[in-house]
Amino acid sequence: MLIGDVARRSGVSARMLRHYESLGLVRPTGRTGSGYREYSDEDIRRIFHIESLRSLGLSLREVGRALDDPGFAPAELVAGLARRTRERIAAETELLTRLHRIGAAEPAGWEDVLRTVALLQALGSKNADARQRAALATSEEAALPVEALVEAVLDESDPNVAGALRWALARAGENGPVLLAEGLDSPAPEVRERAVRSLAELPGEEATALLRDALAHPDATVRGHAAVALGAQGSADAIPTLVDLVVGKTGRRGGTEGANAKGANAKGANDVDAADALSALADDPALADRIAGALVDRLALAPTGTSARRRLTQALADIPGPTASRALGSLSHDEDPAVALTARYVLALRDGR
């Protein structure tokens, strides 16, 4: 079969077939009397083999090795191709994400595009100062897409940069709460904590509603931050979780106290934050007795001499009203000297002594 016929049937151009011949990939086995290249059936099969290997992403040099080197290891080559393909897909995906974000910023001209690109690059910098400057630079004149800010705040480990990013996110407008709420489902506990801390600083009913939902989250740190934030907003829904924090529960209500509780509270909202939030809520007379009753109920379950019992007593000291005063009167005779001393001291203050 002559080169023109091979080109038509194989879909490989005559020019490429000559290139394959120059590289030694496929050589016509014969020549006609006029000197034209003549390809055998075996030559044509090799051409199809070459095209099949090229379709996997092999270079022509790799194709030659694969066809002619008896010691060639196909598994190793395929693994390398898969790795390069993943890297290429990751790079293309990153580019596509960046283009979407530039489009979401609705640039009016190339100056806006360049400014947005510069801010996006700064957000991805390894330098914390550069990331912080990028967050603080966001404004109506140099807006960053909400998606970029959410991704940055969920990835940020530096507390100063994280604070600047949360500030920028609070100014960014819509979609922030919903996108942050997706971070609450992350398998990484640090990402879940960043998500709830950021939600706590966002204004609006949508963020508040998501914080209420977070009160039932399986992660104690998430529940704690949500409860403290809601308590500061005056939400009575947070009271049971705040009392859990004072006690030091780590699982869902009814969990255990101890070293695990300290570990869970060490990075998140702790018993002091919870007691402060309960005290703020108790400024509402309608809630003061309810909070005092919840603390008293937990005291009845806390064994004498436990740190939880002491924390509950200290929290009760900041709650006004007759229910708290009666409970402190009983606690002034508690078997635990620390509890009894705290109760007597608080009662003396309330009596003006």
C-alpha cells in the first residue's frame, strides 16, 4: 500500500508518516519499481500501535521505547503518565477557578482584572504579611470574590491573617454564610473550627440561623463556638450547650468529663467563655431563673470534689435572682471546701457585706 493510501485509511498524514520514518518508528518494508514507499500489513499495524500509544500521552521517543525495548516496563510508564495527567488537571482546575473568580468580581476593565489577579496571588502567598495585606486591601474598589475569601479563611492558620480575612468576609456581602457552612462538614477539625468562628463574626439572620443549626453539630468545638456567639446575641437556644461547656462535656449532651474535655476546650470556646455568655444572657430577668435552674440541675449530678462542680458554682455566682441565691445558700455548706468558700463569698457580696 502506498503512502497516500495509508494516510487516507489511517488518518495519519503523509507528512507525519515521513516524520515517523525519519525517527525510525516505522519504515516501509518495500519500494515500488518507481521508488515509492510501500507499506505492508505489518507496517500498518505498527502505525496504529503508534497512534494508540500517542493517545495515552506518550512522547514519540517513549513510543519507540515501548515498541522496541524488550525490557521496557509498561506499568512504570503508565504510572508516570497518570501522575503527569493529575498534575495537568490540577493546574487546569486552578486556572479555571481563578478565571471564575475574576469573572465573579465583575471587572470593568483590564485594570480591575490585574488588581484582582494581584490580590488572589497575594492571598496564596507563603508570607503571612502579604496575605494579611491582601485581606485588608479588599474594598469596593478592589473586590475579591466571596468564594476566594471563604477558601482563604478556611485554610488560614495565622490568627492575625484569619482575623483580617473574617473582617473582609463580613464586608463581602452575600453567599458568605452558606459557603462557610460547607466548612462545618470538613473532615479536618481545624477547618470546622475556622468555619464556625467565621460564621460567628458575620452579621445577618442567615449566619445566626446556621449557628443555631451548629448547636447540634457532632463536633464539641463547633457547638461551643456557636453557643458562645449565640449567647452574645441574646439567644436562649444556646443555654443548654453553654451549660455543657461549663461542665466540660465533650460529646453530645451526656458525654464525659476529664482529659478529653480539656483537650476539646483547649482550642475552642472554654468554660470561662460559656460562663460569661450565660451571665450576659441572665441580664434578661426572664432567662435568669432558667439559667440558674439549669446550673442547679447539673450541680445535682456532679459528684462532690469534681472540677465540674466548682465551675458550675462559679458560673452560678454570676447569675442574679432568687433561684441562684438559694442554690448558693445550700452550696455554702457543701462538702467541697472550694465550693463552700466560693458560695459564701458570693453571698456576702450580694448581701453587701
